Amino acid sequence: MKKHIVFFIIISISFATGFIVNSESGKEITNIMITEAGNLIGLEFTTNEKDSMQVLLKEQRDYFKTIRGTSLKNSVVPAVTFNPIPVGFKKTNKKSSLNLSNYSNVKMSNELEELSYYSIGQLSELLKNKKVTSTQLTKMYLERLKKFDPLLHCVITLTEEFALEQAKKADENFANGIILSPLQGIPYGVKDLLTTKKYKTTWGAMPYKDQFIDEDAEVIKKLNNAGAVLVAKLTLGALAMDDYWFGGRTKNPWDTSKGSSGSSAGPASAVSAGLVSFAIGTETWGSIISPSTVCGVSGLRPTYGRVSRTGAMALSWSMDKIGTICRNAEDLAIVFNTVYGKDSKDQSLYDYPFNYSHKIDFKKLKIGYLKNDFDKKYDFKLQDSLTLNTLKMLGAELIPIELPEIPVNAIQIILTAEAGAAFDELTLSGRDDLLTRQGKYEWSNIFRASRFIPAVEYVNANRIRFLLIQKMYELMQKVDFYIAPSWEGDNLLLTNLTGNPSVVVPNGFSKDGIPTSISFTGRLFDEGLIISAAKAFQDATDFHLKHPEMFK
């Protein structure tokens, strides 16, 4: 491929050569160097073009040295903010509302530990009616965390002292007739990439295992204000990849010889094993959907720009999302209703209402399904086919649809480039060697390779992403939401690029006894509808009520 636009040449070659000249900024730039750099990124130039570029490339190299001399913490965001909203998108004027199921019939168990698998709605009802105290629940969950973590490796830090203080405060509120929210007194855990006062924030990675950032992430503040009780900071695959962290591998409660998947490894494992009532996770590309699937729990990846990321580790500024992992779909709505919304420090947030009702009429909705993906041969095909039949029995008329034909696998370089920038200090310092995993497809190597992504290709990938967003918007005008296999096809990557929300819930078991799942994907900012749809499916099935025998 041959290009004659000088600006394109300068930026492309600058990116390709930038990483290798850090210690030799005065070295002469030659035509041979330009040729070799061009080969790396698939470009060819004439001798005259290479002669002309040398002076400009030298200037660019000096600029790079200056930029690298500026200390940039992971918390510093780029000046360019991703916008997932398509042209023509209409903002709803509806006010937020939360119409939950009636939990008045919930019964207190004779054994306290049997409450470990109760839903948030059930526990909230028991707390409100003083059938149990938050302190009792908190101590019970803390004991389960201590008992089972040696087997699951899902905990990085127990926040016991803080948890008991919060539980005591919640009990005092209940005694005085004060109820801040349905989460008051409910014990939970967070993925350890969210900052917390008094406790370290390790990002699951050896270079940061002693990192202490003495502030609460905005999500933590919202949960504190709602009266929820933080009992543990849970594991994540190092720097938000997979389920391996500096302390080992987080295990799947359904089969402890296997990993929990990731990167929200600890949150999914802990919820599945009944060690917390709910957990906060994050997703950039599958990090809520994947572990929720294999651990047999319900997960919500909300619309991009819905939940504040202040205080969260940045991996990809234009793709990171904070979501919830719970026992069932309605619990997702309860937690999300607390954590979504404004934050003056996070400029990527959008102010849209959240509306949820436990009632839904499938007959009044246009429900799509990804026909070509469901027609393929894949691991969960039987479970997914039965799920489609169940939805039809509930009144759904499924409309066959297909995703936009956009090369989404190619534009995943957006994530890679942003991740490389987010952890550039780690790469340039050589401390990436401290990461536990050092394979070809692990972060240490991905960060290094990201240095050779040309800036122009990154920008053009985002321009293709713009086209994808417009096409996805056109598709979503035809349906209210759609059903997709959780892992098959391009849906998972594509919707993480467009920012559309998704709910994943268990729908069966594989031949080896590992849970399977189905995904509900909605329009931007319409989390409430897909949660309602997932709840209707769960009301008609019992997969979400099944728990791993070892942890009952």
C-alpha cells in the first residue's frame, strides 16, 4: 500500500518507531529505518518520500521524548471523549422509576447461613421487618469468605472492620425507622480496581499489589450513601484480563479445578458461592458477561457512560463500563438504580433516567434474535434453543435480525491502543516484567505491541466505529431488544464498541456441569427493559435458583 499524504506518513512512522528510540533519541534516522518501520505497518514509500520525511520524523521523535517526560497517572483521562450516541437519537423525557416485585411473603430461615443465597429483595425485606440484622448478615458473609476463599482465591482484601462499622450504622438506621435504600444493610463486594479509603487497591497485578489510593471511588460513595455494607475487595485477572492475579487463579464454584473466567473473576465467583449478596464488576470486552456465564449468575453490563468511573482503574477509556453481578435479574435493577447517574468528575457520563418494572408483556414488544448465530453449531446451542422456545411460550414473537457487517475484529485495536497508553509507564519502566503472566497474548506483550499501532489507524478505526454506531441505531429501530448467544459470533465485541447494554442470565448447564447463559441486548440507556425481560425468563425457569453443592 502506498500513501502520499505527508501527515499520514509522519504520524504512522512516528508511532512505529517511537518505542525503539527511547534511549537513542539522537540517533540518525535513515531510509533503511523508515523502510523497516513501514514494513511493520504495511506501508511502502519511494526513496524521495523517505528523504523528505527524515527531518519531520526527527522533529516528531523529539516531541515523543518530551511527551514521555510528562508523568501521567492512570487516572488522567484523554481530552478526547468517546460519544456512543448516534445521530438522530432521541432523549426520553420519562422520569426514573423502580417498580419492584412484592417481597412481603419472604420467610426467615431457621439457619442464618441459609440466607447466603437469598436475593437482595428478600434480604431487604427481612432487614426492614427486623427479622435479621445487618450485623448478623455481615458476620455470616465474612465467615463464609474466610472459610471458602482458600479454595476459590476470590478475595484480595477483607474489609472487616469497615464492614462491621457500616453494618452497625445500618442497624441503627433500621431501629430509628430510617431506610436509605433497598441496599441498606446488604453486604457486597467490589472488584479490586475501585479505590477505597483505608484499603489498598491492587488492580490484581504484582506491580501494584501494595498500591494505596486513599479515596473512595464514586460508585463506592453511592453505595455507602445507600447504606450498603462493603465486606471484601475481590479478585480480578491482572489489570483486567482473565482470572489469573498475583495471588493465583480465581476458581469456579461449580468446578474448582477450573477458573472462574474474567476479568470480574472474584465478583462472579463470590456471588455464585454465596459469599456476598452482590458484587460490582467492570467490562471492557466480556469481563462481566463471561464470568457471569460460567459461574451461573446474573450480570448487567450497562450502556457506556451510565456509571461513573471516577476512582476506577482505566484500561480503555472509550470501552470501560462498571456494572453489577447478582443472584437474579431484579437484583441487577436494585443495585443499578443506586450506582448509575451523575458525577461532576467523570465527563463521559450521560444523564438519562432509569426505568424498571417487574411486569412486562412480550406480546407488545418487538423482540429480535440473531438467527445466523443461533443457527450455527456451538457449545450452548441446545440450551439456547430451549431458551428461545421458553420466550415464545411467554408470548414473544421473535424477529430474525443480523448485526451490521462491520469488521469489528479489526477495530479491536481501539482497546489495545488505549490499554497501551493507560499502562505506558509500566512498559517504559520495564516493570511489566513483574506481571505474573508473560505469554504472547498477555498484557505485558500486548502493551509493547500496542506501541506499533499507527495513530492514523487508531483514528480510522474510530471512524469505522462511528459508522457501526449509526448502523446499530438503525437496527435497534426495528426491535425493542434482541436475544443473542452469549459467546457466539461478534455480538459481544460489537456491543462493547457501540456501548449498548446487555444482561446475561443462566439458562442451563453444559455436559460437564458448568453453567451456560443467554444474553439480552437493548437500546442505549434502556437497561430497565432488558432486565425486565430477563426477569420474565427467570420467573419461568429455575436456573438462577441452582447453586454449587459444595457451597450450599
